[in-house]
Amino acid sequence: MKNFRLVDHLKFIIPSLIGIFLFMVPVYDSKEGVVTIPIAILAGWVETALADQLSFIMMAIITITAVATIIVKIAGPGILDRYPFFQGLFNVPPVWVAARILGSIFAIMVYYQIGPEAIIADVTGGLLLDSLLHVLFAVFLFAGLFLPLLLNYGLLELFGVLLTKIMRPLFTLPGRSSIDTIASWLGDGTIGVLLTSKQYEDGYYSKREAAVIGTTFSVVSITFSLVVISEVGLKHMFVPFYLTVVAAGFIAALIMPRIPPLSRKPSTYVTEEAEDIEEVIPSEHNAFSYGYQEAVKQGKSQTSVKKFFKEGGQNILDMWMGVAPIVMALGTIALIIAEFTPFFTWLGYPFIPLLELMQVPYAQAASETILVGFADMFLPAIIGASIESEMTRFIIAALSVTQLIYMSEVGGLLLGSKIPVDLKDLFIIFLERTLITLPIIVLIAHMIF
């Protein structure tokens, strides 16, 4: 510690405190009447200010991304040799080229209201372009810009050392992953995915760790949970509802890293070398003193304001151009299947005997909502809102939140990110989370009602 000057300590403390305030401190939003985090309030202001332009802006971003990707593929990635960031952004595998083109076609059709009703309807493509992508634009703008405050100034080093003894034995994860979880919990699952993806790309998480954190700890925000329970007419039960979600989510987080497909992900890093991050505390230190020393050392290494804004700007472009087209393409397809085909109703049939065995009222109606959440987390609440039994509506709402993986947002983000999971992995994880959390939620519901 003697080697550090006061300014070195401040370079860790001040940016980290600002980052904690922006991403993790719950504040009351008097305009919306909800408890949220400052980043979400800033995003809400932008969303309101640009409400009439955001559909066009997102359509333009998605289309420009597709056109630039096609040009790079035709001309060859060599044209961007001097710009490695843009080379990484536009030189993508063929499956993502197709997804970006499809996303741009869907966005243009929805914006100009041309083409089949199934694509441009308010419950499919319209829901994404005119609602969800508005939120993502604004959240990505501020989350991308300010993420370096959480990532680069020592906060992860401090938490990494302090919480290793908790995160490793319980969840098989490094201590630094606790930051991702807290940011998701108080802010938004999307912020958790972005944090995890960035950490993985920087070589701090192995493929297995990144997959576990992205699919298990990018938990649903308190704010969105309130929206879900309100939709099923049980807003007055928010506290027992949220405690149920926490209990079921905690048990799922203990089990999921220990079973396939997550347990089978390789423990190699993005560089393909299994170079374990050092987590041993030297004998002359305790956990706090060593964590603080590492944090100050990291903060001291950050010397350029220009670099901060450059990295923030690149984060924003990476999120807007890398993620939005995938969400538009895959989310629209998933919502079309959910809204215009009986596919998810058929998938729900095997759950009817299980729900009846667990004495859930209106088991058949409830079964239709169980797997539809894979398309969009809000769909089970919308479909289940008309069921007469309060207990059944409570179960549907809690399950939809603990399932975590849904294609219109977190699922699309995971596929669009560098985190090593594919569509098959996501569906298996979604099913496993359903089977793990459903009995816990039903048990607690029987105790409450």
C-alpha cells in the first residue's frame, strides 16, 4: 500500500462509487412510481424524449448493420485491417450475416407496415421494433458508456477477492461474477449479459463460467418483476411473489452449473488457453487488504479520459449493431410461432398431469403458459391473466420470471453476444430451469394460498 499515492486510491474509489451508484443503488422514480436504478431513469428520459423517432432510429441502425456486413463479406475483411474494432463488428459468421439481413428485412417491414400481418402485428415484430428495441436503445446508450466504471477501475478486482470463498463453492464461479448478478438484479438482465460478455471477451471468464453467468445470473430486475405481477392482477402480493422468485432462482443457481449442458462447457478462455485467473490470497494479506491492493493497482493503470469514452462508444456500437439485429430477427420468429401457431400449446400438454399431480387449479389453462415464456417472458402473464384462480396466476407469474431465458430479449442477447451458447443450449437450459423451479414455486404457493 505504501507504493500508492492518494491520487491512485482516488482513481479506484471515485469511478467505482459512481459506477455503483449508476448501476446498483435503488432509487425511487417519482415519475413512474417505481424503485429502479439511475441508469434506468436516464434511459427512460431518452426513451421519452425520442419516443417518436426511436422506431426509425432502430430500423436505420439494424439496416446499416446488415448493409455494412454484406459489404465486408463481399469485399473481404481485409478492407478493415486498420480498424480491428469494426472488423470484429462486421466480419461475422454466415449464420449471423443471415440473421442481420433477416432482422433488417423485418425492421423495414414493421416500420413501413408492409408485408404479412404475422410479421408486422403489434404482438410480434411491432412489439419488438416499437417497444423492446426502444428500451434497448436507451439502456445500451448509458450502460455501454458507463460500463467501464464497473469493469476497469478495480471494483471487480476487489469483489473478485472478497467473494471467491462464497461464489466458488456455491456456484462454481469466480468472485468477480457477483457484480454481474447484482447489476442484473437491480438493473436489468440485459446489463448482466453485457457485463458478462465483455468480461468473457477480455479473458476474465472461461467459456463455462461465461455460459453459467449469462444463463443463470442475468436475473430479472425488480422493476420488471413488478410489471409481471401487476399484469396478473396480484400487485398487492409483490413481496411474497418476489421472495418466491428469489428462493426458486437461488436453488436453480446451485443446480444448473452442475448439470449438462452448462457443466460440459470447456474451461478454456477466449484465447483458447486455460489460463486460470489467480484467486489465491498471499499469506501476508487478508482478503480485504489483498482485494483493495489489486483494485488500486487496476485503477492506477487507467490513465486516459479519451480511452474511457472511446471504449464506452465502442461498447454502445457493439450493443446496438451486434445485438439489436439478432433480437429483431430471432425475437420476431419466436413471437410469430407463439402467437399464430399452437406449437407452445402442444408443448404444454406433457405438463398437464404434472400440474394436476401438484394440485394446481386450472391445470390445462396453466399448461399453455409454461413453455410460451421461451418466446417472450411477458407472454405467460398475458395469457394467464384471465385464469380465475389467484394461486395459478401467482405460479404462472413466478415461473415466467425464474425461467430467465426468453428469445425476445435475454435469449436474443445471449445469441448475439460472444458468450458460448447456441439455441439448442438455451432451450435445454430453459426446460431445466422450468422443471427445477416449478415444484418450488408450487410448494410455496400452497403455503401462501
